[in-house]
Amino acid sequence: MPAVPLHRPEAPPVAVVTGASSGIGAATARRLAAAGYRVVLTARRKDRIEALAAELAEAGHEAVPYALDVTDRAAVDEFAASLDHHGPGPGVQVLVNNAGGALGTDPVETADPADWRAMYEVNVLGVLNITQALLPSLTASGAGTVVILSSTAGLATYEGGGGYVAAKHGAHVIAETLRLELVGRPIRVIEIAPGMVKTDEFALTRFGGDEEKAAAVYAGVAEPLTAEDVADTVTWSVTRPPHVNIDLLVVRPRAQASNYKVHRES
Ligand code: 8X3
């Protein structure tokens, strides 16, 4: 991939968003662009991020697409090297670790280890890969922000959640540990833990494309969160003054009181 030119003397700060091809990632990219960030859109699906970049450009915003699989460490390192963070300008100020997802709802007793491995790869090692790779640039910016989109599954478990819950607990622990380890540096670590969010793909991916099972997740729930709701929360957290660190923000729809307790209208 060609270098991503980030710096002009008048350039706005840069926000890198992973998993920007759909759902919370795409909505966050739109909001951050509207908030004045130059957004670098990363995801595996090049056509999607190119279309989003074109949409943002059309609206007068700055956006750069970069096809990337965060589980591919070599590709992540290449991406980081391609970011021109040595010139003048604020550079990469924000990293939104959004790429992730669930595969299956099998109980621990019968779950497929391949699903667990894939979920650990994207939800944990994906965050590790790109966060490690961009920390020098985030530090150099003088006011860096790392956002980790974990989940309420990162804070408490439920039957059938095993592999996803374990992986999201991993993401939660990265946020907690990183905040301890970086204290004193000009970087804050923000964890956003959404509950039930109805997006085009999360449940569909989890159930291997089974639309009926995916729809059942939200059945009778008047207003699950939307990708835009979560993007709003991310953008609010990121746009607080740099000394204000929203450590952990749990956001659920009003109809959901806990991972277990969801009000459904019949
Ligand atoms: C999604 C929330 O409840 O499906 O991260 O695990 S849940």
C-alpha cells in the first residue's frame, strides 16, 4: 500500500479507526470526521472503506482508506510505517480499536476451538498489534488517545458466550493494563463497553449468516442501541479535553438492565 500522507502544517489531527467498513466503526469514522479529524479508515474490505472515504470526501471531510487485517502483524507494521508521522502537524492523535466480533453461541462443553482462536485473534491480538504499532505516533502527538471498544461481554459472562466473553475480557484487561503502564505519558486509554447494539452484521456474523437467529437477538426489544449511539459515545469521550480520561463507559439500551435482563415486548 502507498504511504498515507498525514502531515501538512495546517493538517487536522488524525484518527485511525479499525473495522471501519460497517457498523460502529463506520459510524464512528463519520462522527470523528464531522468533529474535524482526518480519518484513516481501516478494514479488510477495501471496497467498503473506499466507498466510505468517497462519501466523507463528498461531505467535505478528509478520509483515507487503507485495507488492513489487524490480525496480520506484518501488515499492521507496514501500515504504521506508511503513516508519515515525522513531519510537522499533530499526527495520529486517536486510535479507535473497533475491529472485533463474535462467532457462535456454543457452550464451553462443545464449542469449536477454531472459533475461540479466531475471536482471540481479532478481539485481543488485533488490539495488541495495532496499539503497539501506533503507540510511538500517539506519544509523539503529545495528546494521544487509545479507544478500545470492548463490550459488556468484557465485564460479565452469560451462557453460550464463553469464547466471545473470554476474548472481550482480554480486550478489557488490555485497556486496564495499558492505562497503568502508560501513566505519565501523554496518552489516555478509554474503554467503551456497549451492551445490545443492533448493527447490520454483528449478530449475523455470530450466527454464520442465519438471519432468523440473528433477528431473535433483538426480538421485541423496542430500541436496541444503534451504531450511531455508540459512535456518539466514542466521539464524546475522545473530544473531552486531553487531561480528562473516561476510563470505562458502559452503554446499554434502556431496555437492557444487565447482560441477562432485557425487556422484550411480545
Ligand atoms: C455484544 C454484547 O451481549 O452480545 O458485544 O455479548 S453481547
